[in-house]
Amino acid sequence: MSGNIQLLSDTLAQARAEDRAALIAYLPAGFPTVDGGIEAVKAAFDGGADVVEVGLPHSDPVLDGPVIQTADDIALRGGVKIADVMRTVREAHAATGKPVLVMTYWNPIDRYGIARFTEELAAAGGAGCILPDLPVQESAVWREHAEKHGLATVFVVAPSSRDERLATITAAGSGFVYAASLMGVTGTRASVGASAADLVRRTRATSDLPVCVGLGVSNAEQAAEVAGFADGVIVGSAFVKRMLDADGHEAGLAAVRHLAADLAKGVRSGR
């Protein structure tokens, strides 16, 4: 069975055709429970997200700030497994028909087995993986299996990436390029970072892939700002924080839905 890289590409192209950026939400699998996490992904789509990244909780999340680390810890203490991540992808995609990616560090895939992981993700209807800590020069085997199963390989670029390095990364990637707006970990911030627009410009000079910006976006105003220069706006910690702060699970789902709707308005007003 083939994965949904084409659905991801079509979704991003449709947003561009509508002269707006795509809204990409991030939520960890298994948080607050496996069933609750699936409902949260659906709520983000209901509110207006175009794409959702499902996080595979990891005990050493080098890119993630304290909010997502807290959610990951809850999921891990709840016993979340890779099978639960696949179930989250499968049920969210089946319910919405929209592209669902997995964001994961490399170690869990390496231990699980590349062939097994890519085959199961494609069978679940997944669109691909975001791999923040997989070096491009060590990614050939992963990319071979991902391409075989119709899955995108999304790499992360940072403001510190030199132009030559950007060209190497974008040549190896597919789906889109994840541009980290600033140096550091995920989390909501007062500003997105002036270096983000320059990073998008430099990345576009190396590739025709859409460039989507994450790290620090938490409200409609910031989403509109980023939408003015990027192909997609990625929001994670703000969604997770809404769920952590909510008084009960239903209130958390409502908060996710409301934030997605607010951000969806933001990405439409940025141009």
C-alpha cells in the first residue's frame, strides 16, 4: 500500500492556489490518552488545520521545549507504543481524508526497523515523516524505503544552515522543508524571529519544495506574519498548552478547535 505523499503535496498546492499559507498543527500521540490524542488531532482538523503532525513521544526530545516534553512524559507514562502512533495516524486520516505526518526522532525508528516502520505508516494512510535528528548523509536507506512506500521525508533547516548545506538538505527531502524560525527548542514566544524570513528566502533559492516555518508561532497575529513569507505555518506547543491548561478533556478539545480556527484565519490574512 502506498502512503499519501501526493495528498500532502496536493494540500500544500491547494493552499498556494488560494493565495495563503497552509496551517500545520502538531499534537503528540498518546496525549492525554491514545483515544484522547486521536480526538485532539480530529479537533485540529475540524478547526481548520490543513495538515497534522503526530508526534511520536520520546524520552530525549532534543528539539522539543518543556510544554511538549510534559505531554510526551504523560504519553510515555501511559504506555504509548509505536502501534498507538500508527493507530492515531490511521484513524485521523480515515476520519478526515487529510494528510497526517509523523514527527519522530531517529532512535525509535532505528530500533523498530525502517522497513517495518515505513510499511506500517503507509498502510495507516500516513503522508510521511519529519525527522529532525536524522543527518541527511545517513538517510539513504530511510529515503529508499520511504520513496518505495509513497512517504515524504521532511528535513529540518535552521538559521545557522549555510547555503551549501541548505542545498544538500533540500535535494534529499520531499513533501516540504521544515524551517526552524530560530535556534533553540519548540515553544511559544513573543516574536517568531527576524531570521525566519531570510531562512525561507535562502531555502527557496535551493528548491521548489514548499517551505513551512515552525518554532514559536502561537497566535493568529504571528501566523499571519509568517504566512506573509512562508508556504506553511507550523504550530505545536500552543495546541499542547491549550490541552494541558484545560479544565477537562472536552474543554481541551474545544480549545484545540478554537485555536485552529483562529490560526486558520491568521494564515488567510497574511497576504
